[in-house]
Amino acid sequence: MKKIHILGIVVIAVAIGVIFTSLQSSATYSDFTEAAGNPDTEYHVVGKLDKSIPVQYDPKINADECSFMMVDNKGVEKKVVLHKSVPQDIQKSEQIVLIGKMQGEEFHANEILMKCPSKYNDGKPQV
Amino acid sequence: MNHTTEYIAERLWIGQLGNGFVILSLVAALLSAVGYYFYSKETLTSEWKKFASTAFTIHSISIIGIAATLFFMLFNHFYEYSYVYQHSNNEMPMQYIMSCFWEGQEGSFLLWAFWNVVLGNILRKTIDAKWEAPTMAIFALVQVFIASMLLGVYFGDYKLGSNPFILLRENPQYANLPFLQIENYLAKIDGRGLNPLLMNYWMTIHPPTLFLGFSSTLVPFVFAVAGLWKRDFTTWQKPALTWTFFSIMILGTGILMGGAWAYEALSFGGFWAWDPVENSSLVPWLVMVGAGHVMIINKNKGGSLFMTHLMAIASFLLVLYSTFLTRSGILGKSSVHAFTDLGMQAQLVVYVLTFVLICVVLLIHDKLIRVSYLMVSFLMLFAGITFGHKVALLLTWIVISFLMTIYSYIKFFPKEEEEESLYSREFWMFVGSLVFLLSSLIITYFTSIPVMNKLFQGWLYENEKAPIKIADYNLWMVPFTIIALLLVAVTQYFKYKKTNPKQFLKHIALSGVLAVVFGMSAVIPLYFLKEYSSASPIDKWNLVSYALLFISALFAVFCNLDYWMRILKGKTRHAGSSIAHIGFALILLGALISTSKKQTISQNTSQKNVASLGENFDAKKSLVLTKGDTLPIGNYLVTYTGKERRGIDVFFNMDYFTKDENGKLVKAFDLSPMIQDNPRMGTASHPDTKHFLSNDIYTHVTYGVLSDDKTIKKDAYKEPTNFVGHMNDTIFSDNAIIRIDSITTNLTEEQYSKNDSLLIVTAVLKATDINGNIYRATPRYILKHNMVMPDEFELKELGLKFIFWKIYPNEGSVEIQMSEKVSNVKDFVVLEAYMFPFINVLWLGCLVMIIGTVVAIIERRRINKLKSTS
């Protein structure tokens, strides 16, 4: 067997290894109910901010924590504790992705991604 | 309703002119491709050449015509056109007109087509006659596809391309705007302008550089495809080599500019975030670097033919695939700056697959198999359109194409009989290229998670997979980087074909010893003294791998420096590759130190902090800074001096102080991180960084009140709050600490029970302000004929109001209501500050790598000229 063939086999083995490990370990998008079932697993929960209840943020007490209510895609509403300063635009968000775990009745997130009205399709007229 | 309105002052002629150019460019590219195809058949004569090159010239003029027309429209504010309305406005300064040009999808495709035309014309003027026809035929074919992206023609429901000359009232997104029903709407409207976030100088230099980089990958691609087509696997490589290194340099510069933009102007908190849009430019670059190196092997020693073709082709195909990823909207929620769907998803998939098909067909050197493969492909396409099952068919087709590629490689591709020695340069260069290819495949796979979801969700797995995290990218990429660095270090010391192992070891010994000595003395304090013992297993692995990466990077720098000085005797002209390699190693070294030793220097040190975080979460990183307060940040003391609004930008000014020998505060510098109150996409935080030689102090505001101080009514009082307390309890206001000092009454209990006329209870409050001044407040509880009389005590000096609200005789406590003046509440910001150590090593590395590549290109051209004249 030539060295080049051994190399080829190594490359293919590494590629397959990476694909399988990352497929197994990678987090999935989910909802509050599933996250509550596995409190030790990290989930990405997609949902919408409940704008009828004010977002709690008092930087004088804790600048790295805010809380709000979010409705997930299945319609379940839970209190979210975000361990970050409040995103300046959270009130304008159309969709939120939270990364974190369920702790009791609260979802504790350490990362937030927001989808805001896009610059490409807000379609607001300017006259 | 629209067709009944006669619009006034619309300049329809210019759109018609632009569309004329669009159609002409497409037709001319098609004719040029056909012409070059026939010219490449050797039996045919120079008439075809004339035809093809004329067509290409017309195509080039048309593309420049489209660009000029669009530019003219933007410059003159022709808002009847959707693109101008969407991307410009009346106040647009001249330097940003170019940015408006490429802000939208159509404009950026046009920029791409423009650079292709520039490179195509240089290529056809400089190329050997032998290769002109086949390379230009493929080049023109690619241009057909790119030009078609500007078409915007509907076939039934299906739209081909997106046209930059569409009228505002014809754009379905805007057609129903009320002002478009007015005849002279043009007299009244202004454009929506450029996204203010993009109004900075990076937006004027980054896109053109990056798109030139994307364009430059096309040239090695057309050479390699032409090589497959004409079954001449070697002679194209020499002319293609300069183009390959040009591509490496330009694309590399474009990527680094993107990183610098992210670091300087966006609040990622770093220069690289493994965002799909970033990856989509990194991956073609990695593959192109691999391609360049196998081409060097081929030039010096021959062989590695399959890999040269594979990688030169893959780089451009990956550019196309990235275009699909970032332009089709498929990334959706996984990227912060992907484009939204313009309805071009299917089209972009078809383009990528068409070029794969062409390459596989050319690879198959047997007429029967080739025709069968084509037939099967078309049958599957037909079946997919008529019967559905698109995903299954697509996957089957990919597997078939992959198997055909392997079969053709085994059956039809020339292979070497002789095996490479383990002590040869070509072997290790080849391994290095494989490492680059493999890492780029893994990054591509990670980036493609949303595509996987589209293909496999509900079939192979149930839940939608989330994008790969930055930490996981780093975890996987560090080992590859270590291997790449070790190869970069030692490979030059091998000779082609055969090297004396002892000689080799002698050469690298000095660098090896230096790297280990310096490396160990640096990594032990950096990674092992404090953190290691308390780290989790995965973090232990990370720390070890960082240490190895550090030492390998040093080893690579020393080895290449040594090679340049001792073996090449310091001759810069020949040292292009050594210099570029030093740059590469410095980039990684700088990235490693500044990222792994990035320090959060903003920790909440304010006294008012009471709550604590859950254990699972990051340490505190935000600092609350009240106007006028001075708090420590790292080695500095920082004061927030106030904010300042310029247009939509709100700047938060911070003064940084250090202490001199006498302990006196001395101002060191000031920073003004900014929040942009962007009407187009919400607020955007813009960091400000102080650069020092050995580190950067980086700050950005994560939360700040954007409204001006002036708009607040200062004399108003806030909503009151109630406190229940005993004697000697304290109440906090924003500017003072208030103690309940004593409670007195005008009557004894006995007297009160006898005489119910009037009871006055006075609470004596002592308020101590920040400067230690003590003020007395005496709110009274007045009861007259069993009725509570309202009584309010205003402490004007502190802007506080008190009402003695209730008495709880059983608990011995009182309830006091306090309200504060609005102006007492001082403005504050929440900010994050980081120290990036040695990030300048990274930028220095970038510069060195670019210089090295330029030196190598110049040398290559000089040698080529010498050879052709002799």
C-alpha cells in the first residue's frame, strides 16, 4: 500500500469522525416543554417576546441579568432569565432565539439572538 | 389602477438603457462562450477567435455599461428606480455613493461580474495561444450565469435573477405605497438611504477587495477545467500559478479587512466569530492555498495532478456554494448578516450543480460512460421537476457524481509509479495541502447545518439542529492549525525527492530548541500556573492545545526566519514563501494570544451590587458607570463624563486615568464608544478601542439611555416608594442615605386617649449625602378628629419629598413614603471592556503575509520572463 493511500484513509476517517461527533453533540432548536424534560441539556429555544409584560432590568442591582416573558413556538409562556445586560432592541424584536437550560419554571439563558425587522424588507415609505 | 395613472417626470429611458446592457451582456457572453468553444476545436480557424473575442469585448462593455448606468442613477437620485430608492437618498455624501452601489444583492453581483470582466480581459491578453480558447470558453460560460443573475425575468411563477433597473412602482414590495398613486410622486420622495451602520470607510474598501478575491478564484478554475477538457494536465499549471497566488493574496486581504472591520466597528467582541458569512470567504481561501502548494509540487517535481485539478476547481465551486448559502436566505436565524431571500434559492443551487456536472463530465474519458452519466443526470432532473422527491434525487445524484469522480480518477487519470519518499518536500507539501482541504471541508460542513436541516430533518433526525458554536469551531480547528504550523515550519528544509535525514534534523534543531525554550517559558505562566488545576476536562484539553499551538507557531516563525537567513543567506527576493509563512504563523500566534488571554476588565465593582449570578454562568462582565463616578477598569480608573448626540449616533464619553508616583490621577486617554440609534435596523453598538503596542483596551456600551438629558423635566418628581422601618433603619435614595433618627409626638398615649382633638407624630430623619453633609427632615403624621391630614416635607437641598404615611403601634414601626426628583437620577451606562493582549502581532502577521506573497509573485514573474526570453 502506498503512503498516499494511507493518507487518504486517514483523511476519510477524520472527516467521518468529525461529522458523527458533531451530529451527535450539536444542540437542537426546541421548545420550553422539551427543555423542561431535560434540565441538564442546553437548548436553543425559539419564540417571541411577550410585549405586554415589561422587561425587568435594573443595572444597579445586577447589570448582567434581565428577565422577561417569552412565548415559544408551541405557545407555552415562561419566564426567561437572561444572564446578560438587556439587549437594547429587545422591544423591537420579531423573533428571539435563546440558548440555555431550564431551571425549575424559569429558562436561564446565557446567549440571545434576535431577529429585528430587516433592512431589506421593512418597506416603510419615506415621503 | 397603475396603468391609468400618467406619471410625471419619470426617466424611463435610463432603465431601458440599463436593461439593454443587461440583455446584451448576457447574449454576448453566450456567443463568446460558443465562439471560444468552436475556436478550441483545432480544425477551426481564426474567424472563430475574432468572433469570440469581439463578443467578449461587447460583453465587457455591456457590464461596464450596466455599472455606469446604475452609478449614474444613484448619483442623480433617480428614485423612480427601486434600487436607488432603497439604497440612497438626497443627503448621500459622494464617498458613499459607491457603497450604495454594492449594498444590495444586485449591485454586489454586478461588482462581481465587473471584476470578472477585468480579470477576463487581462487573462485573454496575456495567456498562451494554446490555452486561450478553452479557458475563455469556460470563463464566458461562467459570465453567462453571473449575467443572468441580473436578469429579473419571470418564467411563470419562477423568477430568474434580480434586476437592478426595476421601477419602484413595479417592485411588488413597494407597489402599494400610497404615494405611488400620485402622478408627480417623484417631486415629493426621498430615498431610504444607505444603512447608517454601513456608512464607514470599511464599507468603501472591504466589498471591492473581497469581490476581487472571489473573482480571482475563477482564473485557476478555468485553467483546471480547460486542463481536464483538453486532457493536458500539466502545461496550464505554470501560467495559472501566478494567478493562484494573486488570488491567495487578494482574497486573504479581503478576509482580513472583514476581520478588522468586525473588530474596529462592530461589537462582536473580537475579530473572528465563525459567522457563515466569514466562513464563506475563508473556505475558498484555504482551498486556494492548498491548490497553490500542490501546483508548486507539480512545477518542481511533477505529479499530484489530480489534487491540483480538484483543489483549483473546488475553490471556485466553494465560492459559488457560499454565494448560495449567504444569498439564498437559507441561513435565516443562524447568521447575523446573511441576505434575505430574493427568490433565487433554486437558481443558485442549479448553478452550483451545473458546474459540478461539467467538471465530472469532463473528467470521464469514456464516451459511453460520459453520455450515460449525462442521461442519468437529465432524467433525474426531469423526474425531480415532474414527480418531486427532490431531496432523495439530489442526494442520489451527488453520490453518483462522487462515485464517477473516484472511478474516473482510478481509470483515466495518470498516476505516478514511483512513490514519494518520506524525506521529500513534495510529500509534506502534499500532506499540508490535504490538511487545508480537510479543514475547509469541515468548516463547510459546520456552516451547512441549515442546509442539512433542509435535507435531513424529519428523515434522519427529528429536531432542527442549531448552528455550531464558536467554541466548537475552535476546538476542532486548533489541531489542524497545529499540524499546518508544524508543516509550515519544517517542509522547506526537505529537498525535493530525497533529503538526508541527519542534515534535516541539524537544520531544524536550532529553531526547535528556541521554540521549546521560549514557548515553554511563555505558555507555563500563560496557561498552566493558574487556570489549569481548576479547569474542566474540556478546558484542560483546550489549554494543552493552546500551548501546543503557541509553541508550533513560534517554531514556524523561527524555522522560516532561519531558512531565510541561513539557507537563502538573507536574500529577500527568493524568500517570498518564507516571509509569507512567517506572516501566517504570526497571524495565528496573535489570534491565539489575544483570544485566549482576552481579559474582561469591566467587572461590576459598584457598591450597589447585591444579587449574585447562578453558578453555571459566566463571570460578570458588565460594569455600571454612573455619570461622574470613577471606577477601576483594569489598570485604569474610568469616569463617564456624559453623552453627546450627533445625528443618530450617541457617543458616551469616558475618561481613563492612571495614577502617577504621588498617587495623583492623571488622564491617560479617552474613549467614546457609540450607540447608533439606527432607524433601519434598531440600535447598533459601536466599540471604541485604544491601541497600545502590546495591547488594546476595547470598550463597548451594551446598554445606555439614548434620550438627551435636556428632554427630561428636571423639576418633576418620580413615582413615590414606601418604606416600612423601625428606629435607626436606613433608606437609600439615589443621592443620600437616610436614617430614621427619632420619632416624637406632641401628646402622650394617655393624653391622646383623653383628648381626641389633635395628634402630631414627627419622624426625625437624618439624610447624609455623598459628601457627608447631614440634613434634617421632619415629616409629620397629623391626626385631627380621627382624620389623617396630608402633610408633606420637602428637603429641597437633596430634592427629596417625604410623607409620614402610617404608624404600626404593635410592631413599633412606621411607614414613610419618599419621592425623588427626576434630576437626582444620574445618567448611567452599562459597558463591557476587554483587554486584547498582543493583537498587534496578528495585524503585523497580516501585513507580513501579504508582503511575502507579493514578493513571491514578483519573483515568479521575473523567472517566467527570464525563461521566455532565453
